[in-house]
Amino acid sequence: MRRMDAAPTSPSDHDPARPPRARDLGVRIGDLPTGRWNAITDVAGVRVGHTTLIDGDGPLVVGQGPVRTGVTVILPPGEPFGESFFAGCHRLNGNGELTGLEWVRESGMLTTPIAITNTHSVGVVRDALITAGVRRGAPSDGHWALPVVGETYDGRLSDLDGQHVRPEHLFAALDAAADGPVDEGNVGGGTGMICHEFKGGIGTSSRVLPADEGGWTVGVLVQANYGSRDRLALGGIPVGRAIPAREVPSAWDDPTPAPAGRPGPEAGSGSIIVIVATDAPLLPLQCERLAQRAGLGIARVGGTAAHSSGDLFLAFATGNRGLSAVDDAEGQPFTRSLTGVVDAWMSRLFVATVDATEEAIANALIAARTMTGRDGITAHALPHDRLRDLVRAWDTMLEAIDPPTAAG
């Protein structure tokens, strides 16, 4: 069974048909306002699409299921595969994959859409992106592509070795890509993911700087599949310690025998992919610096970049348009005029990235629903009622420490 995202309405006024988000439950992160959608799609022209694959129940049978996986795509502005954008990347811990980064580092350019899937489907998704580019009219004479495709491990819930993501699923996600609100939680590449031992998945958030600080927008999308329960914090609230595994079981608690010679991953194992977009006119090194700050947002939620984790980040900037990464000099100008943010103004963009990353992870956790996967293993959702109680208690404590001052 394949399930794709729809084109829902604005989440600014919460729609009961859509999962709540961090702000709906009272979690507040940082002092900067969000964009209209509080999503990476608040950066003009950026689009997101998902293909979600959920099929079967019961014992794992490799090649048959159960299947809890999918693919998510992020498209920069303009025609896919047509325009390039300045970009930079960062590795917090490298036990993972985000293909195409060597060319991003070398050229400072993002030249393809971005896709995120599961660990054993990176190859087919990468190849399908090339096929999609050819089908959409990429030049056939000397055309080449080095797509950016990331992954996290969903083998705790899904038939990872069955490699159920196919080229047509990538094509469907590209066709579904749209601006506006973004579906979160158990969708796309995040379908089978676990975060801080709760159900995880896809999350997104944005921040908008005031006009006197540039007025730029920063949007973040994460595929969150990492972290231990006891370290989880949302908006500074020690959620994981308050809701331990004895209250809400961990997906890693289910006793399932590991295959002979292949011990299973430890609780809290996994990875996170972070994609940062901004309309600020950043140069490649500045994009790299922006990507690096995603790690601070992860740390605030409780991530530690464990040995088993692939914490890989990419940032791209749309403030300079008309860029090309073609090899052939024929028809190309000798020089190109560019605009760059003065480095002294980068700090607020860093703050925006840290806060949006933290809230994107929170949104992934809050949107995700309880899911039972292979062998009856269940990843439980973060309970919303308990989180509301914790937020109220936290706010009461803060008011006792620093009572609000009466107006006038």
C-alpha cells in the first residue's frame, strides 16, 4: 500500500484533522517568529513531497515485509535539475550517508533536488533522481548528476533488507512536491523512524528575522531517528526524564532475537538528516557555517552524536539566482555579480537555524503516531496529554522564579 501526502490547509490555526505541533501543545522555542507555515517551505519556492509505504504486519520476512518506509524530497526553487544554488554541508558524526557531498564541498553548489529515505534504499533513490532529471529534459549530451540523497535506519520497524522503495516511489514524491504546509511524523522517509525512543520521523520549522536584521527566512526539515529517552528535552523541559520507559515503553524494549552474528543496535541508536534552506544571499562558506549550527539544535533536544549515529547536515541559499554548475565554458560569462551577507550579520541566522532545528525535531516527535512494525515491535508516540502537563508545570515553575511584572 502506498500513501502520499496531500495538500492540506495552513497549520497556523490548528486543523483537528492534522496532527498537532509543538506550539499547539504550548512548547515555545526561541524568540524569533516563524513563517506562515512554520516549515522549510516558508523559503519562497522550496517544495516538499512524500511517498509513504505501509504494508503488512507480523513476523519479518525479508523481501515481503512488514514495510514501514518511504521517501521524502526537498526541491529548491525553479525547475528541478535546472538551476544550481550555493550550498554547504557539515558532518557531526559520520555513521551514515548523504550522497553528493564531495561535489557540494568542491563546488559550493547544490545541483539536484534532495531526497531522504532508509539506509538500504539510498542507491535506488539516487539512481531514480538521475532518471527523473533525464525524463524532465536534462541535456542528454554530456549530462551528469551527483544527487544528494540521505538516509536513516528504519530496520527496527521495517523490512530494511527488502529494499521496498522503488524508482516509481521517488517519481511520485517529486510529482507530489508542493509549497505550503508539510506533512510530518510517520510520512515519507520518516515513516519507520524512532526518535529518543518515541516514534519519530519528519519534522519542519522556520524562523523569520526582523527587517532591521535582514528580514530573511530560514527553514529546516529533519528526518529524526536518533537519541536516548533520558536525554530528551523540548523547549528546555526534561521530557525524557519525566516520561521514562517504565511509563511509555521504548521501541527498543521489545525482545526480538538478533540474527546470528549480527547483534541488534543499542537503544537510542540511529541518525538524523537536517536540511536547511534560506533566502539570505549566502556564499558557500556561509552555507557551511549555517549547516554546522544544526548540531546545536540537536544538542538542545538531547542528541550527542553517538558513534552509531549519522548526523549529516546540508544548507542551501536561494538569495543568488541564475547560478550554473555546468563544466562547459562556452556561452558562460567570465564573471558573475553576486550578493553576500556581511559576516557580522550571520549570528542571527545562526540563532534562527538552531531554533528551527530544535522545533523541527519537536514537531516530528509530536506529529508522529504510535506504530507497530515487524515482529510486533511498537514505537509509541510521545503522549500529548503528558507533554501539556509538563509544559504547564514548567511555566508555573518559571513564573514562581521570575514573576511577570504588572503593566503600568
